[in-house]
Amino acid sequence: MRSSAPVRAVSDPALLALRVIVQQPGWPGSRPIVAPGDRSIRCAQAKCVALTFDDGPFDYTGTVLDTLARHNARATFFVVGQMVTPLTSPLLRRMVAEGHQLGNHSWDHPPLTSLSHDTLRAQLERTQQAVRSVTGITMRLMRPPYGATDGKVAEETGKAGLAQIMWDLDTLDWRDRNSALVARRASAARPGSVVLLHDIHKTTMEALPHLLADLSAKGYTFVTVSELYGARELVPGKRYAGEAEERQEQSTSP
């Protein structure tokens, strides 16, 4: 059964204590941003949805963050290590400062099932180090590129301390570059859904205000993956695809 204890946000001390300077276009100089404290949200009772963004940070990520901020929405960003550069590093620090969660999406997005143990391990470790060097955060979640996983991936992610996070709602924004269609698909989210999006596509950036407005009107709260699972410990190496999918499985099991 799902615990009804209040959800606690990511408890990594670095996230809670970190002060960062973020330079954003149009701002009158740099300004300090303080990482927000924990939130208490009962996703067992509230209608929670976890929006997740893969493959960035990229050119559109700043606007995605602006839109999330306007809706008081938190999300989870699965970062590709090679996308962490001096130009994009401020975006990662901003994510942390604004209460979003970061996850590992490999170094350069290969299907991890095709790699040797050593190469797979390097993909994870290199990305962990890139994000840690910029934010101070040690990521505890990962998403295998293409959703491709097997026993080998489970073994190596377990050793790396990373839970595997899949999804139960794919907006197919990677395939259909149509903002109205992406927003409409996202509106099918259920309580406990993990929604797959990509912050590297302009049409996804354009769809975000509409899908946030639509889901907000339906009473949804936008949470990180860890907030969605609340007091439940996400086990390294184990595969998770959202509370909505787990509830569906429980309701249909004999």
C-alpha cells in the first residue's frame, strides 16, 4: 500500500544549502538564488504528476524553466553529460536552485544494453561527475536512453546508486514536432503519472504553457520524481515507471 506520510522533497544537503549565481539573458546582472526548502505534499491524496525532461540542457531549457516557474511547477531533468558545458552550466544550477531534480541520462545517449559493463559504467560515472562538478549534487536517479534496459543495466545502475526511472505517458514529442498534439497527449496524465518530454525541442517548449494550464485546471500538482514517491525509498538499479502504472498493475493483479 502507498504510504500516506507527507512527501519530502529531495533531501540531498547540497540541494538544500546551495547558493548559486545564475546569469540569465535580460537580467540586470547576476543575482543569488537560494535553493528552496522541502515541500509537504501528500501525493497519496493529491493529484500529483511528475513532468520529466530528457536530453538537455539545450537552447530551449531556459524558457522551459521560466514557464515552470510561472506555474510554481517542479520537474525532473534527465541530463546528458556531454550537454553540460560552460554555457549550459548556469541552467543546471538554476534547476537546483528552483527545486527541480536532476537525473543521469548517460554521457552521449547510447542504448546502454549494447555496451560492455565497463563502457556502461563509464557513461554513468562521467555524467555523475560532470553534474556534480557544476552543482555539487550527486544524482540518485537515471533514465536509460530509449528506455533500453536489461539485467546488465540494472546491475551497473545499482552499483552506481541510481534508480531507473521510466514513464507511463510518452508525449511522443521526440517524434511529432507539433505543440498542440504534445499538449493534448500530456493532458491524458493520471494521478501518479510520469510524463516523458524533451527540453531540446522548440515545439515542446511551446507546448509546455498549454499542458501546464490544462493539467492545473484539472487540479494537478507538478512534482519531482522523488516527491511523487514520497517516503518510499527508490532502490538503486530497480525500474520505476510512475505511481499511476503501479496502481494499474495492482488493480488488475489476481
